[in-house]
Amino acid sequence: MSRRTVFWSIRMETVTISPKFQVVIPKGIRERLKLRSGQKVQAILYDARIELVPVRPAKALKGFVKGIDTTIARHDDQL
């Protein structure tokens, strides 16, 4: 087993599509993802399912690659 802490777990709940093709994201999922009313999400069709991915401001990405190894071999034309 990995020493890495697993933050995400699979959580499946059934929701109903309204006559206006709207769905309500269950409260537990909204809280876990810290979603806010009016927040944008991207709807992605992936095989036979729909994935909703929260759109995060660029500011929220600060530091997400901290510690990445940037010492890779590059061709002269890529410097």
C-alpha cells in the first residue's frame, strides 16, 4: 500500500434530471468539493457518462507543482 494519503474516495449517489435538464449535486458532495452557489463547472462527456469538473480560479493553482523535478534532457531547440 502506498504511503501517500488518499484524499478522494468514490462516492456515488442517484440524482434526478428535472424537466429543464437540471440536477442537484448532493449536499455531501458539494461540501466535500467546497462548491459554491453560482460556481462554474465544466461538463465533460466521457464515453457513456457525464463528468462535472469544478472550474477553479488560477489563483487556486498556485504551488500545485511545487517540488517538481525540472531537470529533464532538452533538445537545443527547446531551450
